[in-house]
Amino acid sequence: MKKYILLFITIITFASCGDLVDGLNENPNSPTNTSYQYILTGTEVGNIVLQTGETARKAGIFCGYYTGIDRQHLGFSEYGVTTSDFNAEWNNVYVDVVANALAAEMAAEEEGIGGVTKGITQAVRAMALGTAASLWGDIPFDEAGQPDLEDPAFEGQVAVYGKLQSLLDEAIANLATGSGRPASNSEIYFDGNPAAWTEVAHTMKARYYMHTKEYDKAYAEAQQGISSPANSLRAPHGTAAENSNLNYTFFAVTVRQSDLVTSEFMASLVAPDATTSPDISNYRGNAKTNETGRYHYLFQITSFGTQPNINSNAFAAQTAATPMVTFEENMLILAEAGFRSAGFAKGLEHLNEYRAYLAGGGYMTNAAPADLQYDAYVAADFENGGMENPDGISADNALLREILEERYITFFGQIEGFNDTRRTLKETAVRVPVTPNTGSQLPQRFLYPTSEIDRNPNVPKPVPDFFAPTPVNQ
């Protein structure tokens, strides 16, 4: 790995936090002379870029959310990727987030501040490294983000997931101290609220147990996870060009808008009528489900095709807060992990809790009540010939299929959709039936970047292929 300096100012190219760092004039090449609060802000901005920007778009192409129609995104959609296509994403992880999180932690300790602030930096670092592990497999962990180490060692993906759990345990313990809360407005997600961060950390633990298919542990953690929409971790945005939602920044600009559309498969799942649907036979609505509100929240039809809705209060609105770790995800972990570890009744109970949340509007900030219907399912709906089982699979499989499809739609635009499609690929009876854009294989990972291959002799050899499953998905 290249010997990086801490460029936490340069990540302000993500416009959403331009005014959050007004007055920042300390030397970025001397982090020990910079107050921790500025580095913390920069770290969280970097994490927004990582979780909601081009990384999420590429993952979305690979899991069937988007279809590239021009330039580089057309190439991604045709799986014509090269190692250089992932340089920026790797840099987002290890420079913009991990290195800066460690620098923020060190600077805070030098100022006599630990506890909650340290717990927050640990949680953000875990989020970045968890994203990296899910996308690349084996990654640097113990030696990651340390400027004095030019060639950090790579560690196995399974071992990294174990270390992520330990790191989050440490974060939770530090948050529990209640002391050392960061300076006001320096922590841009929750302003340092340790209770909210603790819930987010438990949901992150549940997420990573889902990745490793330890469903009983995922269920236990989710029961301590995000308990209300207010405690969802979402990226804040504003009305200026430099602090806009990154989906808005992409899809509101015509020259970029012409690169990418929502896939016909994704649109058809929620498009409620033939005038908007590429394939109305694929619509998931039924006598208990009306997806009109969700469709109009997520999408609009432009001259290029179906694209994320950039209008006021919609999914990709300029000021829309972008989901990163949410109440919705936690509820759906309870549904799937509850089903897998505690059985049909528990899975159905949690699914219906989630449907009740959607029926009240849920995360669909522009939905009209008349366009929302998510009535509770009953066990008979999943029996052979029932509303959710027209093809005669087992009731258990019919319920799991519905939960997985709900996760897929809820995670639209998020990296977790790609994680789910790979995790469940072998479960042919229940997985969301995403098909390859070309050839016979779905993408399985991001490629190690040229910047790392050229500089770090510890990169796994041979370099894994784009279609080679990561260890947890083998």
C-alpha cells in the first residue's frame, strides 16, 4: 500500500459537508497539530462518499439494480472491468476513512478525550473495513491505515469478520462510558449521541453475522440494534452544489444521467401498471400489497429510461438523507435471521412488523397514504397455492423468498443488495432471480486495484477473478 498522508481535507469534494468544515485551516500533513474534531468530520464525510457514491453504484450494477447504457458504466454493466476501475474505491476505504479514523482517535487521545469519541471512530472504521471485506474478501486489517507501513499484510476474509466483531465490541464498550463525547457539530451523523451509536453498532454486528451466515448471532444482535427510524445512520445533505445527495449529484446532471438507468428487472418489481413497467408480470403487488407509493418514491421516467427520483422528498432528492445503516435493515435482519434461527412463525411476525411500518409510510417520504398498502400476511398465504406461493414450493421457502425480495427492494442503491445476491446465490428456490447481464455468471467481488497490486507485494496471488466468490460465499 502506498505511504499515504492524511488527506482529510480533499474528501470535501463531496459537497454535502462543505459548510461543516468552514474555518478549517490546520495543516493536513501534520495531523498531530490538527484538532481531532476536524479530522472526525473529514472521516465521516469520507465514509459518506464510500458508502453512498460510486462504490454503491458499481455494486448496484453488479446485483441488478442498474444498467449501464453509455461510457464506463456501459462497460461495468457488460462486466468489462479492470483493476484500475477500483483504485478510487480502495482509496476511499483506506485513506479517506480508515487512516483518518485512526488519526482522529489519536488526536482525541492527545487532547485527553476518549470514551464516546473513541467508540465512534472505531464504529466508523469498522463500517469502512466491513465494506472492504465484503467487496474484496481478504484485506489489510491490523496494519490498515498506518502511514508508516507501506506494505500492510492482507488477512483472510473470515478472520477479518471475526476482528470486526471484536472491534465493534470495543466500540460499544467505549460508547457505554458516556464520557468523552465529541465537540458539538463535529460528529455529523448523531452529534455524538452514544445511545444512537450503540444501536448502530449492534446493527452493524448483525449485518456482518448475516454476511458470514451466523444467523442466530445476527438475530441476537439485531434485537439490540436500531430501534427507531430516528436512530438510523443516514448521510446528511443540503441544498448547495457541494453538499448535495450523491445520487442527486449523479442523476440530476444530464451528462451523467445518460450513463445509467434503473434495470428493467428492478423497476418491474415495483412498477404498478403497464404504462410504467417494463414487465408487468413481474410486479410483486397483490391483494395485500400496493407498491405505487414506493415506486414513485424510488423512481421517475426520464428521456433515458427509469431512473432514481430526484424530485423533492424522493429517494434521490438533493437534500435526501442517504441510508447507510438503518432501522429498515435492522427490521429485515430480524425477519430473515429470525426465520432462519427461530422458525416460520418468528420470521412471519417480523415481516409483518416491517409491513406495518411500510403501511404507515416507512422511509417513503413522498408517498401518499392512498398509494400504500402492506396488509399483514397469514400463514395460509405461504401454503401451496396461497397468495405468496403460486408455484407450489414449501411454505418455509415461500416466506424466505418474500423476505429476501423485500430486502432486495429496500436496499435499492445500497451496497447490501450486492452482499445479499452473493450470499444467497446457491439458494436457488428462494433467492432473488437476478440474471447476468452477459454470460452465465454474476459478479462476485470487486477487483484488487492497480494502485495496490503495483505497490504491495502482499496482495493475494494469483489475483482473484471478478467471478471468483469470496471465502464466505464459497
